[in-house]
Amino acid sequence: MSSDRPVILESQDLRKEFDGGDNILSGADLAVRENEIVLLMGPNGVGKTVLLSCLAGSEVPTDGTVSVFGEATRGGNSSLDFMLQDSMLEPKLTGRENVAFYRDLHPCFTERWREYTEKLEVAEELDKLVENYSEGMKRKLEFALTMSGEVPIYLLDEPTAGVDLHNIQQFHDVILSQYERGKTFVISSHRPMDANIADRIAFMPDGTISSIGRPEELMAQVPTVVTVSGRKAIKSVKEFVIEGELFPVGGEVRGFLEGNHHLSAIADKIEGTAGTVEEIEPTYTDLFNYYIHLEGFR
């Protein structure tokens, strides 16, 4: 992704407050360039969906601006397709009737839905009522419909939520096929696996974007990651990791080594506990924990 490409979607100081004074967005700045994939990462409830809704024009921000192709917008835009979780399908219609409804509604709808429903293994379910679909099946049909629109920008809200690992890869293949055609994506997620396809990752811990960059640049800033096993050993190492935070990953815990500590000091501390400690290469899960839960060590 070249920095020479123009910014085609941008939010500046975006704020959104709902009735009751709940401030969901608190100054979110995001500039998305043509033909890039930006991944919004953060836990549930921090404003990712609201930010996407404001970018799409389906939510009006309390303050701040959104522009698409350099034009300020406060409403829907035909340059965008927006997949909002659990909002696209009519449950009392069959999958095929939902396709027909969306085709009539969307001026740029294409026949790609046929390819995508086959690829995502939902084609044989199209004559069933959507209310009888599993959550994963609904996601697959929503995704197929969204990606069948011929637009320059796609906004995808948690597209891989509730989808198994095999189908996550299928979703990624569809996204990348359109990316290769010059399309632009903003995708929200809390699943580290989605970082595999991102040009840049924007972390949202609390209603604003705290860090943004290319995955390799962000990864280079992550401190030494240590993995610890053994109940007694785990209790003994908190003083050596940033803010005393340890994160369960599988059957072990991981932490980020405080700058003035060394692995040998931890090994000495846990000697005799039957526990182990070792340094490992950081993963996207570690990246998520560092930039979300420790906010890049502030």
C-alpha cells in the first residue's frame, strides 16, 4: 500500500454521544487511502460499530466530520457498501428472497452472489427461511450480499464473528480478490487472525484510535514477550512484566517484559516452583493485548 495514493475516506475529531450522555466516540481520526485494507481492532463495546456507522452515513455524528472522496457527507453514500452485523437479513424471508430484495434495493448489485454463496457453502440453504439459519450461516449470506455490490469502498462490521476458521479463510479470499481489483476496505474485528490481511491496523481501546500503523511497524514496538507456565511461577513473575498484567493464551500465560528486567531474573525467581519461562516471538494476539489492554504502554 503506497502512501502516494489519495485519501478517499476520512473522519476528523469524530464524536458520538447518545441519549443519557454516553459518549461512545471521543475524537476518532481516521484517514483511509485508496486500495488499502484498514482493520479496526478492539474489544466489544468500544465504538467500532458506531465509527463504521458514522463513516457509512447511517449514524450522524454529534461532532466532527466525515468525507468520502473529499466531499463532506452526513448521510448515505453510493460509493460505500456497509455490512452491519445482524441487520441486513429479513428472517421471515428465504435466503433467495433476501437476495432478490437486496438486488432490487442496491443499484450496483452484481451476480457475484452466486459465486460467493457457493464458495461459502450457503447456496444449498437459499430456499430455507433465514430465521432457521445458524448465526454463522447468516453471517455468510450477509457477507455474500455485501460483497456483491460493485462499489469502491466496503465497510465490514465484524464479518468473521461466529465464523469457523475454515470460513474465515474463505472470507479473506473474497476480500483479497476485490482488493486486487483496487477496492478499499475498513473492517472491524476483535479476532487477531483478521490482521493477516491488513495493510494497516487501527487500535480502538476506548472510543478513539490510540495507535495506527502497518502490522510490521506495530509489531516492532512490542516489548519482549514471555510465556510462563506453572501456578506458583505465574504468581511470582508479575513484578517483572508491564503493569503486572498477564494474559491467558491457550494453557499458558504471557506478559510483556518490563524494560529494566531480564529473562534470567525471572528464571531465578521461579527456580524450585516447577514452572517454566521462555521468550517467544510476538503473535497478533500479543499485538492485540499490548495495544488494547496496555494501550501501547501508554
